[in-house]
Amino acid sequence: MSSLTTPVLELKDVSIAYDTASLPVPAVSHVNLTLERDSIVGLVGESGSGKSTLANGIMRLLKGRARLAGGQILVDGRDVYQMDAKTLRQFRWNSMAMVFQSAMTVLNPVMTVEQQMMDVFLAHRRGLSRQEARQRSLELLDMVRIARKYARSYPHELSGGMKQRIVIAIALALEPSLVIMDEPTTALDVVVQRSILTQIQELQKERHFAILFISHDFSLVAELASRVAIMYAGRLVEVTESRGLHVGSPNHHPYTEGLMRAIPRLTPEDVDIEGIPGYPPNLRELPSGCAYHPRCPYAEPVCRAIRPEPSLIEGRLVACHRYDPEKGGEFIHVS
Ligand SMILES: Nc1ncnc2c1ncn2[C@@H]1O[C@H](COP(=O)(O)OP(=O)(O)OP(=O)(O)O)[C@@H](O)[C@H]1O
Ligand SMILES: [Mg+2]
């Protein structure tokens, strides 16, 4: 099914719930998103908005009592939830790979870097000799610019940045078409973070895989990705090109506006930070209508009553009554 025109990732009305003793928690609700080949799409949202749940869902690695509650997830045109266990095992790493949020703890502390890299090749490339697997592992180290002498090191002998580079290298080992990176650099200091991000960008340009890049750092995502999906309380409230995303650019979801304003900016006078007042809702007790209404400066009665559906506004998908032409009389249409 896969061809050059098949999107790398298609999320069709995806919902994921955590089953609990009481009601299921709707962590992801009715998400629609497409990732084209050779592109970087960002997924942003505050803590608890459902980003990691969605990422794990795509990989079919849902943890605990989470389950796909609705919709379809296609990677390279193939339904991830229709595969048998063996096919799925091959498909992971070969076609889709993930750098986990707690990536640095993913490395096995009692195995050398080289052993861990070789294992990926030996498990997934039948017929490969140990010697060939070792050679490929060394090439992976070259790829993320780690000197080959570290091949025999154990994870605790490496810095945080080096460990993270190794985790990224392992994800790229089998040249998947989709790589999900869930907060790949959050645990690192700013300088290391910057150099790893530059490296991710370079590798992407060279190797043409697609990245779903997850972060709560809006400015970082806007810089790295060509498109950004903004998640609030389990739903995408906006999907937009990142070009032109800046404070004052019109027709964004009020939550997107809030995130943009929350970016620290150096103005001639002083540092200017404006956070979004209030907190994201508890998913077990979502506000009626639009889940963002209690924090929204533009909230109107309809926002409390009816949940807005996404509509296309100047090439972006925005789920907000403010832009609903049918409610035009009551709302300002910023243009
Ligand atoms: N094991 C669980 N059982 C029940 N609910 C859960 C469980 N894990 C997560 N959730 C719910 O799913 C929601 C989304 O969690 P998730 O980890 O996907 O958010 P996130 O956007 O990745 O946050 P962060 O930025 O902190 O990583 C949480 O707000 C929580 O309500
Ligand atoms: Mg997360």
C-alpha cells in the first residue's frame, strides 16, 4: 500500500481512553491529523493534554489500561491495529520508531552501547552477521557524531546528551519512515538541547524520514516543524502552518494565542512573560461545551453550551466558535 504519495501517518478520528474503576478517562478524543513524507509536524499542549498517550497509541504501545476507543491509525498506509503480533513487531522500528519521553532511562544499564545497537540489527535484519551488525552500530555512532571509542561504554559512563544521541540513533537504525519524538531533549540543559535539535534537523534533511515532534515548548516546536498541531484536553484545537506563528498573527485559536504569549520574549524594556491563567481541566470532569472556555478571554455563552467542531480558516483547522460563520453575528471574525 505504501507509495511515495501515501502519507506516513494518518490519524482518523482517533480516541484513546484509560479504563479506570469509575468512568473511562478520555485522554485523546477524535483526533484527525496527517503527516506527509519527509516533513516535521509538531504536537504541543500543556502537561496532561494527551500527547504521550497519542504517541503510544500510534506505536500500539498503550500502557496500563489504555485502549484505542475509536478511529483508525495508519502508518505508511497500513492500519497499525489490524496487524498480528509478528507483523507489528517487524513494523515497529522498520517503519515507525519512537524516542520516548524518558528516553535516557530506556538504555539498558548492564549492556554496552554497542551491544544495544547490535541487538536492534540482529533482531530485525535476519541473516546479518555479528560482524556486520557491529559495523552498522559503529556507523550509527558516526551518524550522531559520537566517537567510536564509546561503543564499548556503558550508559552510566556517558553524558545525558550522549545517551540521548544514542537513543535517537537506535530509533533511526532501521531507517523508519516515521519517527515519533516525545520531548526528546527536555531533560537536557539548553546548550545540549540546542545541539541535539540541530542534529535532528540535519539528519531529517539527509534521510528524509518524517517526525512527529512532541513538546510543551511552543517556540521550539514552531521553529523545528513545518506544521503544528495544538492539543488541549485530548483534542486538537488547531492545526496550522508554523510559518507566521507569532503574537499578533490573526485567526488563531485562543489557546494558541495564549501559548504564543506565554513564550518568554525580550522586549526593549524588559522580559515579558504572560502565562495562560488557570489550569488545564481534569479529563474526568471536562467543562461543558468547549473545554477551554473557563480560561478563554473571549468565552461567550455558546462556548459553555456547545463544543465547537474544527473548521478550515485560511488553511488552518481551528475548533472555536469565534470563527464559526453561522455564529457570525455574535462573534468578532478577526481578519
Ligand atoms: N495510567 C493512567 N490512568 C488513567 N489516566 C491516565 C493514565 N495515564 C495518563 N492518564 C490521563 O491521560 C492524560 C494525558 O496524559 P499524557 O501523559 O498523554 O499527557 P502529556 O500531554 O503527554 O503530558 P506531559 O506533557 O506531562 O508529558 C492525563 O491528563 C491523565 O488524565
Ligand atoms: Mg507526555
